[in-house]
Amino acid sequence: MTATVILTDTFGNFKDKTNELIAMTQAAGMATGNPIKLQDTTQSTSNTTGSIITAGGVGIAKDVTIGGSVNVHGNLHANGNITSDGSLTFGDDATDNVVFDADVNSHIIPNTDDTYNLGSTTQQWGILYLGATQSTSNTTGSIVTSGGVGIKKNVTIGGSVNVHGNLHANGNITSDGDLTLGDAATDSVTFAADVNSHIIPNTNDTFDLGSSSQKWNDLHIAGNVNAVPVNTLATIGDVMALSIALG
């Protein structure tokens, strides 16, 4: 091996240095871009193997380009950005963790569709905050899922609920506003339960019970029938008239 080294210090100054073995301040006599070049190709498999081995740290003022892999036995810290052109694996065991002190500035999209979960049955996320995208169908909104949703506790909805299938409640259904049942005469309402309230029309002397072509069957009344015109009673038939007369 041959080398050309130009030292700026005299031999007397050089031999007494304790913190600076070689100082190169000029490129004279050196190949351009190669102030120090090692021809040894020993691979590094630990922090004590390779063509350069140091028991101390290394300070590098400029960029570093590495043709192979980097194995860090301690921590890796970057004052700037970290960019990966390939895949990233964080941790090798469930005891490891990933902490985001920074905001996430991108979408988070799974590599394989319908495969990975967010959380688990034993390790669940807390509160989910989403944007204000309105839902106009079962494929639009802040949350869109091709599967079902299981919710263990209460749900409070600030807008409307549009159910494309059936609506079933194991408990009670209460409405503080108006109720419209069905949007056509082909729809029907079935009472399997008893009615536990009065049925009072919203507008007096306006709505009918039944029609000339769709009549109710028997009318069972324990009390009085008030303010019913005689001609209306006649259309109901003798059976109703007899039931009223008998009380």
C-alpha cells in the first residue's frame, strides 16, 4: 500500500499532540474527494468489527452515505427529518412502544385491505375525534365501514339517523318530536303491545278512524261515546249502536 500524506505541523509539534492525531487542511498531493481512503472491505457485524473501529465517538460535520445497513446498539436521534424509501418496522416485541409527540401530517392507509385492526379487545383507544363530513348515504361521512358496528354504551347523534334496513330496540323508543310511520298506503303499522295512553287527534274533528273502504271490525268501549253525529253512527252499523246502548 502506498500513500502520500502532507502534514501542516512540524514533527516536533505533531509528536506532542494528544487530542488530534492527523490534521489535514489542504488537498495538495491527495486524490480529489478521497483525503482518506481504505481499501479494506471487512464487513461490520458489531461495534468491534469492520475496516474502521473506534472505542470513542465519531463527529461528522457533513453528509454520510452508507452502501449497506446501519445497526444502532443505542438510540437514534435526528435533529432534522427522517425519510425512508423502503418499509419501516417499529419494535420487535409487544413490550416496545411508539410515541408520537408530533402531529401526523398524512393519511394512514393499511397496506392490505380489510386485514389490520386499530386496537384490540384488550387494548382499546380512548376518544376518536373526526372531521365534520356529513353523511348522505351509507358510503359517505366521517366514518364509513363495510361491516357492522358494535357499541357497548350510549350514542348521542346531533343530526338525523337514516336506516336503510330495519330498526330494532330491545328497550324503549322515545320521541320528543313528531313521528311519521310509513310513506305509502302499502306500508303497515302493527301493535303487538297494548296501547298505554289516550289516542287524541292533533286537530279537532279532522281525522277519521278507518275509511269507507277500510273499516275497523268491532269497537269495544267501556265508557260513553260523546259528540258523535247520528249519521256517522248509522254508517257503523247496528252492532256498534247496540254496543253503545248497552254500555
